[in-house]
Amino acid sequence: MANSCRKLIFNIYIGFYCSAVIQICICSQFTSSSFDQSNKDRGAFPVAINGEIFPWHELRLPTMVIPLHYDLFVHPNLTSLDFVASEKIEVLVRDATQFIILHSKDLEIMNVTLQSEEDLRYRKPGKKLTVLSYPAHEQIALLVPEKLMADLRYSVAIDFQAKLAEGFEGFYKSTYRTLGGETRTIAVTDFEPTQARMAFPCFDEPLFKANFSIKIRRESRHIALSNMPKVKTIELEGGLLEDHFETTVKMSTYLVAYIVCDFNSVSGTASSGVKVSIHAAPDKWSQTHYALEASLKLLDFYENYFDIRYPLAKLDLVAIPDFESGAMENWGLVTYRETSLLFDPKTSSTSDRLWVTKVIAHELAHQWFGNLVTMEWWNDIWLNEGFATYMEHISVNVTYPELQLDDDFLYMCFEVIKRDSLNSSHPISNQAETSTQIQEMFDVVSYQKGACILNMLKDFLSEEKFKKGIIHYLKKFSYRNAKNDDLWSSFSNDCLESDSTSGGFCYSDSKTTSNTLTFLRENMEVKQMMATWTLQKGIPLVVVNREGNSLRLQQERFLNGVFKEDPEWGALQERYLWHIPVTYSTSSSNAIHRHVLKSKTDTLDLPEKTSWVKFNVDSNGYYIVHYEGHGWDQLITLLNQNHTFLRPKDRISLIHDAFQLVSAGRLTLDKALDLTRYLQHEASIPALLKGLEYLELFYHIMERRNISDVTENLKHYLLQYFKPVIDMQSWRDEGSVWDRRLRSALLKLDCYLNHAPCIQKATELFSQWMESSGKLNIPTDVLKIVYSVGAQTTAGWNYLLEQYKLSLSGAEKNKILYALSTSKHQEKLMKLIELGMEGKVIKTQDLAALLHAIARNPKGQQLAWNFVKENWIHLLKKFELGSFPIRMIISGTTSHFSSKDELQEVKLFFESLKAQGSHLEIFQIVLETISKNIKWLEKNLPTLRNWLLISI
């Protein structure tokens, strides 16, 4: 049954070696179904499309039959845009059954036959099977004439065909234009999470791992790529070729991949002998070299770090012209959006390089976390994505220290806190059954929060023990599936590592009993602690109240937009308790003090007299800190007197926490703004940018609401307060990564505020670029700024659109598209939306980002929102409900609203969608965000207005 495969204990005992200490049990990854086939309640089962009873009613597949091996043949036709295919699935019957349930979606099944082991041995023909289809669950049932017997193997042969999909899922078509203007088509797969069933009938759940032997038929002008190296190519009649690939390692269906294209590649060899190749459209081959360099470095790093060789002989990375997400980690054949893999030195900025490096690092980490060890079910997708996000930062910090990624991790954690501090958040490990629910699990909570709590655990355990734990986890569960508890057990494995026999259990002799008790105690501590971070939603607030030499600590659930005096506050706090590994430093020493806060309140004694206390050292903990009494005043005074007494990351976290507390009604806005005054002396660029981020945010809020007096005063304050650092900026690509990121941020703001010197310089560069027919190389860090200023004239806007059509650089196209979206003319913005819907000039993959950008333009916010309301049905034809683009479109066009009228309008629209059967988690997130915005303005607008009057 659906939940039975996650049971932890069966009543099958194999011994009592440690009977005084622990009972030993065996867990099977698959459990037999409790479904009694001979006594089915027929009324409880759905009806297939032919009117017959469909013999299975669960969304999850039964486990009576499991796949062992797929022999898959595919022949795509890139002219007629369809494919014919066949497969033989070797299955093992675990419990006798008269049917096999598979996933299949939008496939035309032409013929199905079954052969037993005896049939295969004596070359008997297969028995033709009846096929029933139940599209609501994307399942087919294969009815067998005679009951399949337990513990026997059978071969299921299926012939099928389908059109190449129009969207971005399953086996779909993608197109690109050559320099000569020719449109070419390729065929590519993207199966995660539940789209392998669109390409071939299969057991499309992560637990059903199998081996795959793949053959692809193609024309001679194309090449075929798949997960494994090519074994041979057979020449066929009519000029066709058939490529045969090595059988894969044991893996889940969502990792299967194959591509038919005409791309060119560049290759290199890693230290371990793995051949690494980067593939791209022929005209973009020159942009592949940085990706190759990065991939080789990162693959070497991971093999050494994990102490596990990458198990395949080759690794292909392919830039796909049409791709919905950033990348997909298919084992041995990783696919990317072009902007996530290609790097053009002439148009790619330092931020573009950072992005490409991080995405490559993320996908390569998946070759271990996700591919080698896979979560049992999608509720634990964070075991894949959280680890890959965490490891991308670890790996890039080592392989590319010049990219200075360390502080970026802080920014990432701050970003997810915005989401996680809303009541509409969800636990990291969260129930997900339907395809839409599964898609919604791919969000910042699974990725970023997962990474942040792993970083906190590393800080709690020590880097050495954390690394040892994840290596143990990867080795123990290689080619298998795992769940939350399996991970936590791996961090307390001293007993298992040193005192175990085969099977990994401790003997209860005089030596090992002590070790086993230590293991159980430590294991329970990690499990109990981390359960509070993965099984409940939200983020804690640690309230610190100093009384003499005592620190009284209290933990609450931190809620953005809900104030303590609100009637719902108390109910939202009930039953929330975290085990928080708090850290703190004081003025007395450089020592980092540690304590695990397991209760609602606790008291710590300070050993020495100290003038200040700062909690959450280096922001390694995933929690907000509020200092009651004079705590904030003491820290603000310290920052103004000598901010270097605090670590740079601690200064960043103080700025972040202060403004978060304003949104929760725990700190006044003027106090948070007072904290930023020290920034004129700040040498840490990440801290400076964090303070600037909040001030810029307030400016955009005021501008969108047309609160002109505050908008003007805030503009004046920003230009006056940051003038010294703005004046220091050059219009050249020079300095460290953070120097360059600061330059981009400051000059972008300076020109957005219409500051004359900035506008003049940008206009001058844009004019020179136009006069050179787009051949002048503008410094990449200011390229977006120059384009945005140039786009404000009709001639400039039109020229940029033409250059957009001609450009071969995805990085440049992104910058041009952003610039075009900043126009003040609504007819131009509407033209962009029309081009995005058409999907030729502006690709459909970029539509969500385009609508988001237009909605952030004060002149385009209502235009974008009206378009979404009026074209919802058309948008759903382009993107799946629950997909990232749909969620981005909804959030991007509404979450900046801050009036009650807008809230009501959005609420009515969402209610109409629910009435049509569309229900998404993002609806509640948006409504809560708008309510929070309204509340923030009501409470803080007078304070902001007065503070500015005093400050300028």
C-alpha cells in the first residue's frame, strides 16, 4: 500500500546479539501489498477509459511486481516530430498477481506481450496482454491470462508511439536558430519528477530502481547521447544509424536521459580517467570552455571529498535551447539551460560566471546525492536538493576561492527565511502524493533551507564528523534509497564503523556495549534534534534577555507579519519547539560559546563581565535573534564605535535580523534604520550590500504605491548617504568578485534613481555601442545598466530588440530582455509579453521571468497582473500546473502588492481558480505576503517618513 513501504520495523528478528541493548530487525525496501486480489471491493476501484474496472486505486504503484531491467529502443523523427519505440522490461514478481500496474502518459500503446522464464528459455512466443488505461492516475494495467507466480521473473514487451511533447517535459522537441537564420530541431528528455512515463511505460517512482539498456535510431546528420557511453553504431537501410549504449548502473527512472541533436562538443579527462564533454549548438561551441574547466575541477573535488569514484566512464553536460529549470542531473548526461552552462567572456558578467559555476557544482553533487543514493519518496526530495545546494558552496569555495562564495551562503539562508517565516510554509520533509504536490516540493524550503540546516548541523558536530557522516551515508546506501532517519543515523556511526560485523550491528560484549550505548545516545540526540528542523515548518526566534551576568533565553516560532498582540499569534505558537544549537560570543574573549536550547526557556551564566553579547556566531544557525532590554542599543553603539569588534558575518546577520524583527512587530523601524548608519564606515561589501538591499526595497515599495514625498526623500537620502562609495565606482571590469558585485549594484541603483552623472555615462556608452553596430565591448559588470538606460528611448529600445534577436549569448539576451522590460511605455511592455507568448523571438522558457520583470516596473505592474488574469488558460497550455514557471508567474505578478483592494482582487482570482480545480500552495503564500505588506505599511510608513525628515 502507499505508506507501507516506509515502515521501519517488521516482526522478523534475526538474532539477539545485543539483546540487552538493542533489538535487531531487518527492513525491506519494498513491502507486499495488503490488497487482497481475490476479494476486491469492486465499487472501490476506478473505471478505465474502456468502461472496465481498473484493478488498482492508489496513486502509488503496488509492489507485487518490481522492475529489474529495461531494454529500451527509441526512434524519434525530427521532421514529423514524433517517435516510435519499444521496450522489454524484466520484472520480478514478489507476490502472485493477475495484473501489472505501470505509469504511462500520452503514449499510444500498440502491443503488449508477456514471456515467462520458461518461454524465453524455449523461445516460445509471448502471450498478448489486455491493456487498461486510467489517465487520472497516469497508469495502465496489464491483465495477464494466468496468475503470475511469486519469486519468478517475467519479460514484458511493449510497442508504443507518441508525438514529441510541445512543452519541457518527457521526450520533447527543442529548437534553435543558426547564424544563417535556419531553425533546427533537436529531441531531448527531462523526466524529473514524474515525466519518464511520458516517454516510455515504466515504474515511474524513485524506489523502483533498475538497469537500462538503451538503443536510439537517428539520421546521420545527428548524434545521439544517453546516460552511458556508446558501445556501437549499426548502419541500417535508408541511411539511418542505430546507436547502442552500455547498460546503466541501477537507477531511478527520473534519471534516464537521451538526446538526438547536431551539437558540437569540447572534451577533457578528469584525474580519475572520466571523459567529460560539454555539448552546445554549433554556433555556441566557443562558449563551452569555461564549463569544461569547471566540470573537471569539480569532479576531481567530489571524488576526493566523498572518497567514492564517480561510477561511470563519461560525463556529458549539454546546453539545451529550451529548458524549463536551471539544470537536470541525469546520471552521466546532465542537461542545462544555456545560461546555466555557457559562458561568453564578452557578455557574461562576474555574476554570470558565479551562477554557471554554482549550477555545475550543484548538478555534479547530485551524481552522488540523488543519483548514487536516492530518496525513497518525493517527500524527502530535500535529501537530494538540500545536499546538492550545500555541496555546491563547499565545492566552489575550494575549487574557485576567488569567487568568494562564502558570504553568498548567508544571503541564500536569509532568502529562504522570508518564505519559511510565513505560516503558509511547509516542513522540509512534507507529504506529497499527486504530481502537482510533488512538483511544489521543488522550492526554496527543500533546496535552501535543507542546505542551511545541514550547515548548522556541520557547525554543531564539527566539520570532520559531519564529513565522515555523509561519506558513511553515501557508501552504505549506494545504488539504494534512503530516508531522513538513515541520514541522521549516519552522523553517529562510531559503533557501526569500528565494532560491527557484516550487517553493521554491535555485539554486546564488555567492550562494545559501552560503545553501543554511546552510539545510541549520540544517534538519538542527532535524530531528535534534526527531527525538529525537518518535520515541523518554520524558523525559531531566540529571545535574549540579559540580567546582570545571566542570560535568559526563550524560543518562539518566528512569524513574519504576525504580531504578538494579534489574536492568532498564540495559536500559531502552539506545539512548536526546536532543539536549537545556539552559539554566542562576548566582548570578554574570542571564544565561541555553545549551548543546545531544547526547552521553551533556559538560563545561561556568563563567566566574566562583558559589555555585549552576540548570538548566532557567523550566522551558522538557522534562527533569528532578538535582544530585549538594552541589547539592541548596546550592539548599535558597538557598531558605531568600532564595528570590527564583530565578525563581518555577524554584522550582516544583525542587519538582517533587525529588519526581520520589524516585520514581526518586535523592533521599531527607526531602531533598525539607526543600525544602518554605521555602514558609511563598513569595509565588508556583503554587509554594505545587505543594508543597501533593505533601503532599496523600501524605495521600490514607496514608488509602486506612489507615495511621492517618502519616495523623493528616500531617493535623496540614498544618493547622499552612499555618495562616497558611489563616486568610487569605475565603469570597468576590475577588482575582486565582491568589488564587481558592489559596482553593479550601486551603479544600477544610481541610474535607476535618475542621478545625472550615472545617466550621462551610461548614455554615452550606449551611443558608442549603437554606433559600432553592437560590436563595442561594454564592460560586462555594467552591461545591464547601460542597456537599461538605452532602452528608455524609442530608438534605443527598438535597437535592443533587434540585437536580442541576433545575439548568440544567453547572458547578453537576459540583460537585454531585462532592459527592455524597464521601458515606461506600456505598448512596448505589451509587445514583449506577446513575443513571449508566441515563443519565437522570446522563448517560452523566458516568459515567467519576463512577466516578473515587467510586474516590478511601476508602469508594468498592473499590465502584467491583468495579463495573467485574462490569459490563465493559455498559460496552463504552456506550463504544467504546479511547475516552477507557473509559481513564478503567480508570485512575480502579485507578491509586491500592498493595498487591501489589491489583496481582495487577488483573493477573488484565486477563488475562481480553485473553483475550476486549480489549487496551489503558492496561492496562500501570496495572500499572506500581500497581507504582510499591508500591515508593514500601516505600521511603519509614519516612522519611515519621520526618520527620513530627521536624516536628510
